[in-house]
Amino acid sequence: MSAYIHMVDECSVDWITREMSDSQMLKIPYYSEVFKIFLGYRQCYSKVPGAEKDMSKEEANQLKELYKKHVVESVLGENKFGKTVDWLHFDSIDFYYAKDSEEEPSYELKEDPTLSDKNAAAEKMYKYFASLEGEEEFLGFLRYCKFIKGHVNHQSPIEHGTITFRLTDVSRSLTHQLVRHRLASYSQLSQRYVGEKGDLAVVIPHKILVNHPAQEIFEAHMQRVAEDIAKLRDAGIKNEDIRSIYPNAITTQIIVTMNFREAMHFISLRMSPHAQDEIRDVAWKVWNELNTFVPFVFSDIKIE
Ligand SMILES: Cc1cc2nc3c(=O)[nH]c(=O)nc-3n(C[C@H](O)[C@H](O)[C@H](O)COP(=O)(O)OP(=O)(O)OC[C@H]3O[C@@H](n4cnc5c(N)ncnc54)[C@H](O)[C@@H]3O)c2cc1C
């Protein structure tokens, strides 16, 4: 039986969370994730006097429109950034209460507080945001989230937001690294029930692709493996045992769900120059997706 190899050098990604947002007529990618994080942080200050308010449907819809206006339309270029949304990009803006100040937060770094000052600032902000209503509260929350995420590590509400995506044409070598991230959930194509039919699809690493002699060695090796797979199949061996001779380069598909806190961790480790090219490319794609639609969480990630 003859066997051919098919080499790929770029994976494709389906952004399932984004697509689901559209199909549910929300039309605002990731808004439900943002809203859950908002409710999470809001829960934390709900015992502050003045904050025991329920959210009406009307208010919830207003917030949806607001997020659309300020984030999604802006990043999609349908709406020019206005003054009020400059801070959403957060490139250089930081904010604190001035130490011991009773004023409203100015969102400017007025001094360099100690850790306890940061906690005091966070507590004052709780009270301040609890006193706001509707649009103001929501915008305040986005700033607050950015602040405490970076400065007082109150990150658990970010776990209410999740991303689900499917990777196609990635190597087993990539997925083996990926699944080491224990706090994410995975569903991967079975090698037992879905065996290679004869042809072998493999991911060729970029550094081998651009080095002609290395590419020839890679290709010849994969051709031999493809032929041996076919021979084992002809000898009546089942997929569950044939897979023992599969190379790490073999392609696979995997669906991944990560909460945003784990996604931050994944991105910071795997976008790093220390990470391997293929997983680095995936981490970059995930960051680009999340930074586009949820910039208040992902715009300031520190790469390891
Ligand atoms: C450049 C690079 C090289 C690597 N090389 C190797 C290698 O040679 N060999 C190898 O085996 N691995 C290697 N790894 C994988 C690495 O050791 C981790 O398994 C992988 O990066 C997952 O990261 P994590 O454990 O921090 O995160 P996750 O599993 O994503 O967990 C997130 C965080 O949750 C916490 N956590 C999760 N589970 C536990 C637990 N059981 N106990 C305590 N805290 C927990 C930790 O704070 C952890 O950082 C490498 C990773 C990178 C980025």
C-alpha cells in the first residue's frame, strides 16, 4: 500500500466563544464573559452600603450597548476612539487614590504607595464604585478590574470569563505542551478510534521548513513512517497499537477551554521567546483574540 505525507506549516483556529456569541444574537463577542466578571467583582462589594442594588434588564442591556460602543466597535474600526475610551487601551495610564485623600480617584499615579496603601486604595475604590450607577459603575468597574488585577492580585473574578477555541493542524508535540496547563479543559481527536488512513499529515517546524537539507531529512523520515504505518495496517494491527510509531509531528485537533486567569498565565509563559515556535504562535493568536475583545484584562500581560 502506498502512503503519502502531507506537510502543513500553519495551524488554523476556530474561535468558538466568539462564534457562539454571534449565534446567540448577542452580536458582541465575549460580552457575556465580560459581564460575568463584572458581576463577580460587583459581588465582592455588594455589602458596601449603597451597593445592594439589583440589576434591571434595562440596565443590563444598556451595559451591553456600552461595551459594544466602547470596545468592540472601537477595535473593529467602526467607531473612532473618543476621549472617554482612551483609557480602555491602558497603554500608559495607571491610577491610584492619592495617599490618604478623600477626593474621588483621579486615575493618575500620584505617588508610589506601599502595599498597604494599595489595599487601602482598593477598599476606597470598592466604596466609590459601589456608589455609582449603570454606565458609570460599569466603566468604573473596568478601570477597577485593571487596577486590582495588576496591583493587589485580586484576580479570582476574572475566572468567570472563559475562552473556547479549536486548534486544527497542530502537532502532537504542541498539544503535549499545551495539556500541561492543568487548569484548562481539553477534548482531543482520538488516535485510537480515528486512525491514520494511509497518508500522514505532519506539521513541519518552521526552522526545518526554511533549511533545505533539514527539510529533505524530515520529509524522507516522514515518508518512511507513513509507509510503515501502512504496512502495520496491512498486517492487521489496530490503531491503538499502530500509533506507537507515530511521530510527534503528526497533526491533531483539540478543543480548549481556558478561564481568563489561566489564559493570562498560559499567554505569559508561552508567548515568551523561551517557548517553542509552534506553541508561541498559538499563544500569540489567543492573546490577539482576547486583547482585541477583552482589553481591560489582556492589554498589560507580562511575558515571562
Ligand atoms: C519554556 C518552557 C520549557 C519547559 N520545559 C519543560 C521540561 O523540560 N519538562 C517538563 O516536564 N515541563 C516543561 N515545561 C512545562 C512546565 O513545567 C509546566 O508544566 C507548564 O508550563 C504548565 O505551567 P504551570 O504548571 O505553571 O501551569 P498550569 O498547569 O497551567 O497551572 C496554573 C498555575 O496553577 C497553580 N497550580 C496548578 N496545579 C498546581 C499544583 N498541583 N500544585 C500547586 N500549584 C498548582 C500554579 O501556580 C500554576 O502556575 C516547560 C514550560 C515552558 C514554558
